[in-house]
Amino acid sequence: MRSPRDYDGKHLKISGTVTEKDSLLFAKYFVLRDKTGEIHVVTSRILPNVGESVIVRGRLDEAFSFGDASALVFVEDLPEKER
């Protein structure tokens, strides 16, 4: 979280505890927290439960930036069996 632009577009594996989840018309997401902070994870799978510890593979994307501020999201890769 200290230098997120260094990871923009790269495939990573992250883990943490789910603190929120929501399903909108166009996207499902959950918020994942670890010792470095929180990030929104966009997914197409069934949402994990709040409080659940999960490991997620995917890509970090800059959703938007305005000056020095930016919003980042983690886009989860589909597991092999769901592709």
C-alpha cells in the first residue's frame, strides 16, 4: 500500500480478512484487510462472508486518479474450473 503504482497491472496473490461485501448491478466486490490496509476486490464468484480469511489471485488496477490521489481495486482472476 506504500507504493501501489509499482504494482499497477501486475498479477499478484493477496490475503486478508473480509471486512465488507456488496453486489451492485454491474459488479460484485468485497473489501480485504491485512496489516498494510484495505483494498476493494472485484470478483465474479460467490462473495465470501464478512470475517472470513481468504487468499485471492488477480491484478491490481488503478480505477482512477486525480492529481496525487488514486483509487485502486484488485480484480480477481477466475479459478481454472470457472473459466
